[in-house]
Amino acid sequence: MGFRCGIVGLPNVGKSTLFNALTETAAAQAANYPFCTIEPNIGQVAVPDPRLYEIAKIGQSAKIIETQLAFVDIAGLVRGASKGEGLGNQFLGNIREVDAIVHVLRCFEDGDVTHVENKVDPIADAETVETELMLSDLESLEKRVPAYAKKAAQGDKESKAAASVLGQALDLLRDGKPARLTQPRDDDEARIFAQAQLLTSKPVLYVCNVDEGAAANGNELSARVFEKAKAEGAKAVIVSAAIEAEIVTLDPADRAEFLSDLGLSETGLARVIRAGYELLDLITFFTVGPKEARAWTVEKGSKAPQAAGAIHSDFERGFIRAETMSYKDYVTLGGEAAAREAGKYRSEGKDYVVQDGDIMLFRFNV
């Protein structure tokens, strides 16, 4: 199961610096999951999760394999992209293919780095990108919704549902609001809305690219971005792309001290990766044994057979049951055997909803 976050932003905001730091980090990670370049602008990175190392220690696992997230470096956008300006068509097409948008905003002053709009204003930058996405969605729905409405008037049930949910999105866009504020009334409308692949329906993470001095606590510019994110129900994180680029050049043994000197407890990239994971509404379950401890990704609300399918399609097709214990019980009690003795090792069926941190063993027959 692959989940992709598209990194977007105006030119010269630090977008490519951030992506390059991400991919350098991935390349430096343990060879259990070597960095995979699917295309020149796509990199797979491990999602940092201290729980995995804890269960590996208890399970005496020989190998540790993190779950993965893909980041896509999308061509810089300029005003007029919705009309094909610059690399507009390529930009919009690439965004359509990702699951979430990581929007890098310039939150630093530097006379040596020009700004495409000749001023440093992260809110205006965010609005420039969002406006182009909304204009593209608006143009698309103004063609599609009347066609659905016409078919709905003739008694077509699917078209009636589409006219309803996409009509709601169209109204929002006409009011200058993103389509992600649309609220489908049922599963059919939710499916139709997802299939529409509207650019502004995707969740957004704002990355405030600050200078070195503001890496720990941010600055006035980043504070404005956090206010915007809160008002929209979006997420925001603070990163200094310049610092991240320097960190990946250091010996791993020296990185903790370097971060500490800057007042940081972890890299900004770790925050970006984790926030991107949360943005997609994903959870992690684990498998653990002598050979390996491994983290797996599923969407929140997934049931046990779907989790089994994340490992192998045969596991889902032939699912019998899942033997499960929580991360907390596994660590507190000291492993699987103690969890069994304490009655914390459960057998769950097809309707079990997987919880974040579950440690699972699947029984199947094909």
C-alpha cells in the first residue's frame, strides 16, 4: 500500500532543498529498506517510530523494518498555472496523483534569495497556490455538475448522488473555499467525491521554512501560518531546510549533539514525515519475531483482514483470525509469553478494527 505526499510551493521557498534532505536521509537509513528512487523526483522515507525499536529489543529481532511514506517533489507553481502558465498542466497533473499536499512556505528573510512575488509573505504564497488549485477545480466542476444534474432529472440515481455532493463542492469553490470542506451524506457520496480527484479535496500540511535562529520556536511569519492552519483544520510544522541539508552531511553519531546545540530534540524532517503520516489518517501495526520486527501501514478504521492484506494478499483472502496484543501490554509485560499468561493476548475475527500500535499475528488458509 503506497501513500504519497506531494511537496509543493512557489519557486525559491526551499522546496527542493527540503526534498533533497529527505532523500539524503532515506539514502542514509539502514539497508533493511534501501532508498528507492521510483522516479527522479520521488523518494521513499522511513516513518520514525520509537515503538518499533522497543518491541524489537524485547523480541530480540535480528532486523528492524520501518513503514514507509513517499514524497514527491512537484514542479514549482507560478500564478496562472490553472491556465497552463509555466509548468501549470504538469503541476496540476502531479498533484492529482498524490494523497496529500505538503506546502512549503518561505518564512525567512534573505536578500540573496529572490522571491517570485518580490516580497516575503507566506500567507499570500499559500493563497496563490490554493487559488490556482481552486480555479482548476472550479473549471472542472462547472462542466461536470450540470451534466450530472441533467441525468439526475432523468432518474439516474448515481448522477443524482454526484450532482448533490459535487454541487456542494462547487458552491464552496464559488465562495472561495476548498472542496475538502465538502461533507458527503453517505458512503455513496463519499465514494463519488473521492473519485472526482479534486485538487482542493486533498489534506494539507504547511511546512514553515525558517532560518537557523528560528528552527526551535519559529518566528512571526511561521506563527501566522500556524494560525491559518488552525483555522482550516490543517497541520503545520517548523523546519529549517538549510539545517536539514547540513544534518544529512554529518556522521550519525554527531547529529544529536548538533541538534542539541540548536535547541532541537529531533530533526525537522522527522516532524514532517510524522505529520504527513498523520495527515493521511494512517495508523501503524507491528509484527515481531526473531527474524524481524516490522511496522505496517493501514488507514484508520481498517479491519483485521485488510491489515493482513497489507502484508500479503493471500493473508487477506484466506484470513481466519488475528492474534493480537497492544503495544503497551507487550512492553509493560515484557513480551508475548507474558502477555499470554496475563490474558492480554487476544484472538480477533474479521470484524476487529485494528488499533494503532497493535502487535499482530495472522492465521490464514489458502
